Amino acid sequence: MKLAYTIEKMELKDKIEALKNDIALSKGAVQAQIDELVQDGRPDDAKAYRAAYNIYDVFVALIETAEKKAAVEASADEDAVFVQEFTKLATNIPARWRATLEQARKFNDAEKIMIEEAKLQSVDAIMAKFEELF
């Protein structure tokens, strides 16, 4: 309960910073997995993780876009604007990846399935942290 109370009292910029920090840590962990897979001679598996790795950069850009919109609309509730904009972006963009995954499953494209699933796992992890903070 204390953590929830602490999060509620955090300023928007602190929540955003915490989210970006979590993304950076996750990105570092994925890079370590890529390095290990390459060393183990598993380049196909590493390819899926590289795609997931790039998702973290995409989401940092989404955070920054939502943050700018919230700052521009300063007369409104900045937190609410940020949450609304980020949620919209974080739903719309991965929707394309989900559609690609469905197409890959339809055509039984194992490599594409692996890549899209890795990307969407990264999305799910980021969104879980977002929901925890906001």
C-alpha cells in the first residue's frame, strides 16, 4: 500500500522518468540476451530480440510525444492529457504489430511469429509498468 500511495504523490515528470528508467533497464536486459544468443550461435533467435530491443526506443518516443502534448495543453490537467495521449499512441501503434502477428500465424511464418511475439512482449511489459505508475 505504501508504494501505491507514493506513486499517487509523484509528479508527472517523476513518473515519466521512472517509466523511462524502467524501459532503459529492460532494454539493457534485452541487449544482454541478444549478446548471449549471438555467442551461442543462435542468430535467428537474436533477430527476434533485436526487434524487441527497438520497441523500447519507439516507446520512449511515444512518451516524449505525449509529454510534449501535455505541456502544450497546460491549461488542462497535465497528467490526464499525458495518460490519454500515451494510451492512444501505445494502443494504435502496436495494433499494426498485432495484425502482422495474426497474418504470420495465418501463413504459419515461424520467423515472423517469433519476431512479432517478442515485440508485443516488450509492449506488454512497458504497458504494465505504465499502468503501475499511472
